[in-house]
Amino acid sequence: MTKVPRRVCAIVPAYKVTNHIVEVVKELIDKVDHVFVVDDACPQQSGALLQPHFPAGHPSVTVLRLPENQGVGGAVMAGYRLAAERGYEVLVKVDGDGQMDPAYIPALVEPILSGDADYTKGNRFFDPVTLASMPLARLIGNAGLSFLSKLSTGHWHVMDPTNGYTAIHASVLPWVHLERVEKRYFFETDLLFRLGIVNAIVLDIPMPARYGDEVSNLHIGQALFDFAGKHLVRTVKRIFYSYFLRGFSLASVFLLTALPLLAFALLFGAYEWHRSIATGIPATAGSIMLAALPGLVGIQLVLSFFSLDMANAPSKPLWVLLAGRKRRAWPDRLDSPASVASTQAG
């Protein structure tokens, strides 16, 4: 397959991937203009392993060595910063464990270059036949994480949020505040949340996963519990930002009306239930209806809110809106890649 046109690079976080990293980079250099490998203070020296294969001066490979382990999210953000400063337009994130087939890079990049998206990501749930290759635990866990991600990010059409095979336009990066993105495994969902806040367009790209002898450090079942609180916080933030801070719509009215109705139904119903238990006198039909009716109306209004929320999608990519304007400057507090210890092979 021919190399993707224009200035496209790959970001490869490297941590305990010495069994795969060399082959991954060899596959990538034929598909993109440049490969940035981010050695996340790997105890196995993943970055050093590349030196004999891609020595200093190699035109297509740069190895960035972080002095301290940042987590996969921190490593990817460091790679994003360096690639953006080098002037690359589309940044493709590829794991170093060999799970991601480089043949799908054009499918990820094309919607961005054509002005249809700001961010693209793989979706292993698109074809039910290919799901047979996914371990059952991952399948169930990813389905649960996908639902939570829809609530917290507002990207209701997006599935498979933990899929790390992604591409993003460099012009969008300053608007998502990379310094605030989670540094560990939640970073993919956190990035989707921040893209939603700035009305960036995200597209799913159907693709199967390749499973071999690699060992994933992310345990999906545990992630469901660990991530639940993070999803809740981001759901509240997203709704507040989108429907009350930056705008006000019919969806805002629905939610403002629903919350007091539901609160009244819950509190009054609990009071009547406790009173009937304490006195032994059953609640009257009027009391039951007074608790049930506001609750039913409140639930209907919440469903109406989410119906409007699902339909509330941007129509034009953020990077297209920014085209022709001066690129937003990086925040002063954002560490420059130049301040990060690095070893370059190109």
C-alpha cells in the first residue's frame, strides 16, 4: 500500500513492547511521513532497542525518551506536542504491541484530510463477524464502557471508546488542553470528552483488531468500576458546559423542569412510605398519585432531554472552521517538547 499523502505522522507510545516495537515501526515507515516513538521511561529500554535498526540521522524515525514514566496518555500527549511543533498535520496514534494493522491508516486519515472530521478512531464493534476474534471479557467490558462514554462525552454515535487506534488534526490540539488530559488509561475517553466540549467532529472507522501473544495492561472489568466516577464527573461537566454555561436551549428547559419534579417525587414518596410504615396506615391513592405523577413527568422530560442531546451534533469540523486563521498558541504553562529529554534518530 502506498504512503498516506501530505504530512501525516504516527505516534507510538512504547512501554514494555520490546517483542513488537521494531516490527511495528518497520511497518509504519512505509505508511506515513514520519514515526515518533515515545519511550515512556520503559524499564525494558524499548527506545534503545530501536537504535541499531534506525540509527541517528534516519529521516523517518524519531525516538523521544521521557525521563519519568507518564503513563500511556502522558506519552501520547508528549508525542502530539512534538509532532505538532514539527509541523505535521495529521497525527495517528498506534500502539507498540502489534495489535493495530497499519493498513487501516489511510481509512483513519482520509476523513480528516477531506474535511469531514477532526478526530477518527477504530471501531471493532462494527462487524459482528469479526467480533469472534475479541476475547469475551473484552467484548462485554467494552460494551459497558461504550455506554458510559456516550453519557460523559456526548458522542452518542461512537462505540469502542478504549480503542486506541486514532487520528487527530493538529490544529485541534491546543483547544483540548493537552496538559489537562488524563495521563493513564482513561485518556482516550477524556480526550473524547474534551473534543465534545469544543464541538469537534469524531468519526468511527470500522476495523478488526489483531490479537496475538501481547498482554494488555488494561483490565476491562476493573476499568468499569475505576472509571465510573470519572464518567459521572464528566457527564455533569459536559451538560453544564453545553446547556447552561455556553448556551441555553429547549433541552436545558427540559432538564431544569425535570430535576425538581424528580426530587419532589423521591422525597415525598419516601416520606409517605416512612409514615405509612410507622403508623401502619396505608398511603391514600391521592398521596400515591402525588408522588408518582411528578416522577413520571420528570422521567419523560429527562428522556426528552437525552433525545435532543443525541441530536445535538456539530455540522462542520473544528479544524476546517479554524482554517485560514492563525493557529491558537500553546498555553505558556504547557511543557514544550524541547524541555523533555529526548534521543532523536531523525
